[in-house]
Amino acid sequence: VVREFQPAIDGMQEKMAQVTAQRSHQEAEITYLTREIEAKSRVLRVRQAQVQSASLERHILAREREASRATVEQHNSTYQHGNQLLLQLRTALSEECSSLEDARRDLSIEGELGAAAELANFEAMQSVREKEALIR
């Protein structure tokens, strides 16, 4: 009976050896693929961290750029306001200079009138003294 089933048993043992070899090969391939997945997973986590870092950096730079733009706009506004104030000051100073020139002319005229009045007063005093001298 054993001889009768021996070829079938040998065939089954051979088939079993093939299945075992195939299973061993598949397990080795599974181990290899698992290691590959783990390695690629580590690389993926590193790249995700780099992307998050770059995204955060980009966000920070965008905020800094916006703050810089706002500062520049504020400086420009302040500069324009300063220029307006300078123009107003220049206009006021020009008007003041004109007013001072008018006052200087008026003082010059008054000075000339004062000098003429002093001269007339001096001449009158001299005439009075001469008449007093004649009277004596």
C-alpha cells in the first residue's frame, strides 16, 4: 500500500518543499518590502517636517513683508505730512518776511521822519538860542 501511495507522497513532499520554498521566498520579500516601507516612511516624515518648516517660514516671511509694507506706508504718510507742514511753514515764513520788510520800510520812513523832526527841533533850538542871545 505504501508503494502504491509512495509516488503520491513523494509528489506531495515535493509540492510541499516547493510551497515551503515559495513561502520562504514570499516571507523574505515581505520582510524586504516592510523594511522598504519603513525606510520610505522615515524619508516621508523628514520631508513632511521640511515642508511644514518651509510653510511656517513662508508664513513668517509673509507677515514680515506685510509689516514692512505697513511700515513703509506709514513712513510715506509721515513724510508726505511732513512735506505739507514744511510747505505751510515756508508759506508762513514768506508771509512773515514780507510783513517784516513792510515793517522795516515803515521804520525806515519813521526813522527818516524822526531824523527830520530832530533836525527841525535842533534848528528850532538853535534859532531860540540865537534869539535869546540877541535879546540879552
